[in-house]
Amino acid sequence: MKFLLDFLNQKAPRSGSEMPAYYRNALSISRKILCGYFLASVGMFLWATGNWLIVPMVMFAATLVCLLCTDKIPTRTNLIIYAAVTLFWCAWFIHTFGWSCGGQHLLLPLLILAFFNIYDPPWLKAVYFMALLIFRMCLYAYSLQNTAVYAINMSQSVLIQSVNSVTLFIIMACLCILFSTNLQDTERQLRINNQELHREAGTDPLTQLPNRRAMLEEMERFCKSSPDMPFAVAIADIDFFKRVNDTYGHNCGDYTLKQLADKFRETAGTEYSVCRWGGEEFCFFMPGKNVDEAGSKMIDLNVAVSRMPLSFEGNDFSITITIGVEENDFRSPMEAILDRADRKLYMGKSHGRNQVVV
């Protein structure tokens, strides 16, 4: 019952000027199959009745004209014409050959086309469903109360039933392939878009490093998957960064952050992760390392940064960083470990800067 309520609560998008391409293709392919079916029916009914029946010829001509004019007729109008042709054909077929020959089966593609029309609201699709069901039941009641125009033998009935069944299955298979392929493509693209949005949400736009959110997620995943593994964290801050901005301008500050991010990426490699923690602060996550190993890595990084030449609009300058390092004590939550690294950073700031505090 819940899935019916969910269906009825769906929101339909506003109708655009044209239906999606896959829907137009579904109508076009269905119409091509019907063209072949109506053309085959001319000969089949001639054999079954001994007469040239005008209705299959008219149906073939009407369907062929609509097929040739597909690009000139709005898709919704095309759908209405398709439905009218199908409904008329089913009614005529039951009247002419009776229920046992299976002409009523061609109503099923109309149901599929109705439910895959994304611009119709759910209540209207439910109306289509009820209308088709009532129409089919009326045809059945009519066939019970009236004798078919043509009495055909068993072999003729089997042939007509077989042609109707094959036509129905081909149309249904084509519709299922088109609609399921479109749904799979849509879901695939949605997943790709979601992954891209998640990546962008976790990426600092200036430095293209992961941001604080992405780093915290990585730390959380590691702690869940490897709760007994050691790790170390470090927080680094650029010394006198405000002086760089005040002296050379904020564009130079952005340049400095990007150059520093490139240096961090180059140094980190696959050994550890680095992110822009905020402002001029960066955070390092070093799985499998204790505080001494992490401290050694950060000392090397500190020296590499101090020797890194920087030049912006003809101005040559250099920077230094101060780093605080802390390791996992297997008791404290991640917030407490990061807070201790942050306190060590500011301890280094207050004792001369350009150093690593472990």
C-alpha cells in the first residue's frame, strides 16, 4: 500500500515544449512495428476471410503518415493519435474476429507509454489506467454478447493469435529496452554527479586540497576500519601570513597558499594526507606513524618550505611554517587529539615560530 501512496505523491515536472528524446523514440519504434503489423494484417485477413478488408489498409496508411510526420507533430499529439489508432483497432478487431484472436493485447503498450510519461501527474496516470481497464472489460463484455463478423477456423485463429502475440512482445520488449536503458543511464549519471558534488563539497576551491570536512571523514573512516592502528596528526600554520597579504596584496596571499599546497602534495605523496584546515592552517593525517616518525616527517617539511622560493609580480620572498604534532593515545576522541596538536602549534608560535613541536 505504501508504494501506491508514494506513487500518488510524486511530483510531475512542468511540461516543456517537447517530450524527452527517449520517449519520442519509443513512440517512433512502436509505430514502425505497427506499420509492419498492419501491412501483414492485410494479407493475413485476406487469407482468413477471402476479402480485402479496408480497415487494416487505413490503419497502415494512417500510421505510416504519422510516422513520416513524427518530427513535425508534437509528441503529446503523436501519443494521442497513437492511442486513438490502437483503441479503434482493438475495438474493430474484437468486433470482426472475436476475443479469442487476441487483438485486445495491443492495449498493453498504451499502459506502458502512459506510465512512462514524466510530465503527467500520478492522478492522471491512474485515470489512464482505469480508462484502459474499463475499455478492455467493455470489449470483453461486447464479445460475450455478440458474434464475430467472421467465423474463422482453428488454424486461422492460431495464426492471427500468434501474429498478435509476437507483435505485442516485440513492442513491449522495445519499450522495456528503451525505458530501462534510459533509467540506467539516468541513474548512472546521477551517481557520477553525486560523486562529483561530494568531491567538490570536500575540496577547497583555492588550493584544490581536501577541506576540513573531507579530512575529518577520512579520519573517521580510518578509526572505524583500523581501531588498533597508530596514527599521528599535525596542524601547520604559515608564519606572519598577514604580513604577506599586507605587503604584496591578497592575490599574493592566494598565490602563496596554492604554492604551499603544491609543496605539501608533492611531499606527502602516498604516505599521508593533507588538507586545508582553514585560513592559512593545514592539517596532516599520518596513518601508521607514531609521534616521533610524524615529527621527523614534519621537520623535513618545515625545512623544505623555508627553502621554497616564491615570486609574485616581481617580488621575491619566502615563508616559514610552525607545526604542532600529536599522536593517537587510543583513549581520546579525535577532537581532543586535534586540539592537543593545535595547542602545540600555538606553543611553537609563542616560542619563536618556524619550528615543529612534538
